Amino acid sequence: MSSLKSIAVFGATGDLGPYLVDALLESKAFSTVKVLTRSESFEEKPEKFNDLKARGVQVTALDLADEDAVTEALQGIDAVVSSIGGSVLASQLVWVKAAARAGVKRFIPSEFGINSQKAVGPVFETKRAVQEEIVKNGLEYTLLFVSLFADETVIPLFGFDVKEGSARLVGDSSVPLTLTYRKDIASFIVEILKNPSVSRNKALQVKSLQTSFDEIIERFKAVGTPLKVSRLTEAEAQEIIDANPNTVTSFYFMLLIKAAHGDMYFDTVDNDLFPNVKPSGLDVAVQEAIESAKQL
Ligand SMILES: NC(=O)c1ccc[n+]([C@@H]2O[C@H](COP(=O)([O-])OP(=O)(O)OC[C@H]3O[C@@H](n4cnc5c(N)ncnc54)[C@H](OP(=O)(O)O)[C@@H]3O)[C@@H](O)[C@H]2O)c1
């Protein structure tokens, strides 16, 4: 069985990347953890990269659009994990070619959302284009679908204003919802890399938990922080989106409408393949929301 010991990470200082790097280091299962970052990013946030270096991470700052430079930086790497942001996913097309030239075995592209093989929209088209490029270049892949980040769902943008003691729901809030904490995503990635034959060329759905917006409201009540609930119909939410389509608020309303349609729910998951991952439950997200409201 081939082993993936030397790991390169793209997007290490974004929303998800730090969790991945922390888990790779904590597992002590890998001989090399290397971070590839844009030169400008390195100059903008040197403290983050110096911290990574102090913890034993190799950091290479380069022009990530330069295929030759990325090929050089990936020499000796067994697997790439990319957590590049959703607006620049196409950058990965160059990295896939570079990885193949450098002899990388496995490429784990930046997925970490709903199942891009079924979803509709430009982001998912780009994610599928990257998947095709991986196959075309003869690399192994693992795709990891996680639905929504559990630790970024019970937040004001999704309608939870815990400081004000209120929650605004959209459409049918009893529809089941799959959530995965970023820390658990990172644990799944470690297990995927430690078990290459189990995860080879697989599109995997995992979860921390299944819930619903109604259940989240109930959980707040159960821990003594009841929220006053207001409701919007899908049509009302759609009107807000149509009035200002390109705002962050509209993006979250779009997600809430999708959630009300069941698009954020996995009816099957592959957690059983990775019994070492012990995901957290809903209480963690609820307590985090209560704690962050206290800081405001
Ligand atoms: N399921 C969910 O609820 C959810 C929520 C958010 C995101 N996601 C998914 O998770 C993945 C990671 O998202 P994220 O929010 O962690 O990303 P992010 O924080 O927006 O960005 C991650 C990294 O992308 C790199 N980057 C930015 N612009 C770049 C460019 N022009 N060229 C090359 N690299 C660039 C940066 O790395 P450097 O600074 O090191 O260059 C940045 O730190 C995405 O696939 C996204 O769709 C899912």
C-alpha cells in the first residue's frame, strides 16, 4: 500500500486551512507538512507564516500562477490538500498540472461544501473542472463533501442574533440539515491521508451531525437561552435577494433557501470508513454562539 507521508497545503491561512495544518501537525503521522502561499500573502501576514515555520511547517512563498515554480515547490510531495477560497478555485487547474509533473500521488481539491457532483452553479462547475483535470493528469483524488460548516452556521448571517435573543428563519425550518465542524473536517482529512487505499478516487460525504433549524432553536431553549423566532417565506427572502443580488446578506439568504429545499442535507454519509474521527455534536455550535454573543 502506497503511503502519503509528505503533504503540501494550499490556502493554509484561510478560514479552513489553519484547521487542516493543525490536524496534520498534531497527528504526527506525516514526515513533511509544507505550505505553499502567494508571495503577496506572505508579505501581508508574515506573523502567520512565521508561526507555521516555528511549528515545523515548511513555507514556500511563490507565484502560484507559475506552473514551473509550483512544480519545483511540489518536488518530493506525496499529496496535495487545497483549501483555496471559493472565488479563486480555477487557480487549482495549474496546481494539478504541476502536481502531476512533480510526481505527486494524491490531489485533494478544495471542495468542503455540498456535493459538487450534483450541485448547480458556477462554483460547482469550477470544482467539477478541477476534478476532471485531476483525472486527466493521472492523479489519484479524494473529494470531501461536508455540507455546511457547523461552526459557521449558528451565526448572525444565518439569522441567529444571540446577543439580541432572536432568530430569523426562512421557509420550512424543519427540513433536515447536515453540518460538519472545521475541526472534524481536518480530522477526516488526516484519516483520508493515513488510509490511502480506503479513500483512493472516492467522492466522500461526511458529517459531524444532522439537525434542523427548528432543532437548533430548541437547543438554545434547552440551555436556558431561548430565542424569539421570526420567519420569512422563501418568496420574501427571494425578494431581498432580487433587490440586492450581490451582497453577503443575499448570499446567505440564497443558502437558507437551499437549506429549506433540503440541499444542505446528506441522506447517506461515509463516516464509517473513518472510525477514528469522533465528531462533535450540536451543543458545541450552540455554546460557541452563546460565548461569541457575550464578546460583542
Ligand atoms: N461548507 C461551508 O459552509 C463552507 C464555508 C466556507 C467555505 N467553504 C469551502 O471551503 C473551501 C475553502 O474556503 P475558505 O473560506 O477557507 O477560503 P478563504 O478563506 O476565502 O481562502 C483560502 C485561501 O485561498 C488563497 N487565495 C486567495 N486568493 C487567491 C488567489 N488569487 N490565488 C491563489 N490563492 C488564493 C489564500 O491563501 P494564501 O493567502 O496562502 O495564498 C487564502 O488564505 C472552499 O472550497 C469553499 O467553497 C465551505
